[in-house]
Amino acid sequence: MSELRRDPIIGRWNIIEADDPAGPEAFEVETHANSGGKCPFCFGNEGMTPPEIYVVRPPGGAANGPGWSLRVVANKFPALKIEGDLDRQGMGVYDWCNGVGAHEVIVETPDHNRQMADLSIAELTEVVKAFKARSLDLRGDKRLKYTLIFKNFGLSAGASLEHTHSQLIALPIVPKRVQEELRGAERYFEFRERCPYCDMLRHELQEHERVICENRSFVAICPFMSSFPFELWVLPKEHGADFAQLAPEPAGDFARILKETLLRLRTALRDPSYNFIIHSAPIERQAREEYHWHLELIPKLTKIAGFEWGTGFYINPTSPEQAATLLRDIQIG
């Protein structure tokens, strides 16, 4: 029989197949063949992108030219633009403002044929540092209220270019999903005077049934109330609400566990498309005892259909316990 499981933070219920869960072989996975053509993110094509905002290259190298190992540029087709005024207005029951914000692309390597999982720990640490540096820089703009860092890998996950990259969008409003998480965490904290994510971590590390892997600073789990098959979260063991405050040593540990989880997913699920999102507190001065930043990663194995849209419930054909066991048992060398 399936189980109904409740998310203790946002209150959403999901339907989990616990008795006869679907394994990796049950899902169709798209291939990621190199399509060829001229890629704007490759060496020598720097002129095809906007000027670099942030870069890792040896001293003395020419700006906006070859020789880099990581680049951050403005998105050529941005969802939001940094120029202009918000100009908030109301029309009867409706509110609107101009599409002011920032939309940046983090090109993780000049090598077109490597995935994020193929990067060395040192290279991935530079990616994490870029995430942090751009988050900190953009919060100097008082119009911006929230910074979202995410990655789309594969066509079905929304990646329009196959060259590995991540994205950052800074918004003038706090997204509804983030507000739901904050309110849910606040309710939990008011009742128990503890961070719900810290409690979740303690429970998972004690029970260990849904733990995939861990290191000094981070743990990767398949959450109890997983909405999607093989969904996983990476959480820092030490409480912190703001990803941008990540210290240098834990940044390296974050890179290590990110690489490990990506390799485990690629091996277990035959290189699936996926999305990951870093959930962090809004841009604000207050410290949040009730919130805990984390990364959520969703392999693209199923489709959202009428039931999900109509109810807000998700049907997950693979229990997180089975998913965690399969991922934990993968040998990655």
C-alpha cells in the first residue's frame, strides 16, 4: 500500500509508493549526446557572450579572452535586467512592477565535454566560491530581495545549452516558495524553539535509513517526504540560514559532497537530466534561527500531470528509503 507523507515545513502531502517502489530501470532517461556547433561558452568564443563579471584565470591574462577556468557573465537573454527602476504600481486589485533584477550565467569550465560531476574538487570549489561571491556582490543593490542559484542539466530540465553551466537570478521580491518555507520554519520554531532542518538532520543521522553520504560539514539525504523519485537534499551540519555566509573550509566540503552525489546519481540512473536549487534565506540583516540553507536536487524522471496540478500532492513511485539505499551502495571509486 502507498503512504501519505507530510512535509513538516511547508505542510504539503505527497503520495509515496512504499511496498512496490520503482527502481532505476523503470524510468526513461534522455541521452546527452554532443550536438556540435559553435558554443558561446567554449574557449575562443568569449566574444559571443556579454563581458565577464567574475573570472578565474592566471594573473596577467587578458579580460574576455581565452585562458580562464571559470567565467560569470550576464545572461544574453535575461529574465530580468539590472537597469531601470522598479516603478511599483497598482491597478485596482492588481500589482505590478518593472522586471528589474539580475540574471547571470556561471560557466563552470571551458571544456565543452565535461559535466559538473567530472570537475575536480578544486574546480568545483571555485564554482562554489563564484556562487558565494556573486551572491554577496549583488546584495549591495538595495532593490534586490532574494538571490536564487540553480542548475538545469539536460534538455528536459530546461537547459538550452549543453555546455555545463549554472545560473543566478536576483529578484526584487521574495518568491512564494521561499515565503512558505520561512513561515513553516517559523511555526515549527515557535512551537519547539528549534530549527526544523536541524531536527531533520539529527533524526536522519541517527536513523541513517535515508542518508546517502556525508562528510565533515554536509550530509546528503533522500527526504522522508520526497516529491520526486531519487530527489535528494544536501544540508550543512552546522546551522546557517544564509548560503552566502559559507566559510572557506566548508565550501570545499560542499564541493566534495556535491561531486559525490552527482556521480552516484549518474551511475545509478544512467546520467539523468536534473535541476538543483540552493534554498537560502532572503537578503536581509536579521539572523534566522529557524531557517537552514540547503540544496535540493531533482532528477527528471517523471512528469507533473493533472493530479499534481489539481491537488498540490505529488505521486512518488520510488520510496526515499529505497532510493537512498541504491545511491548509498553505488561504488564511485
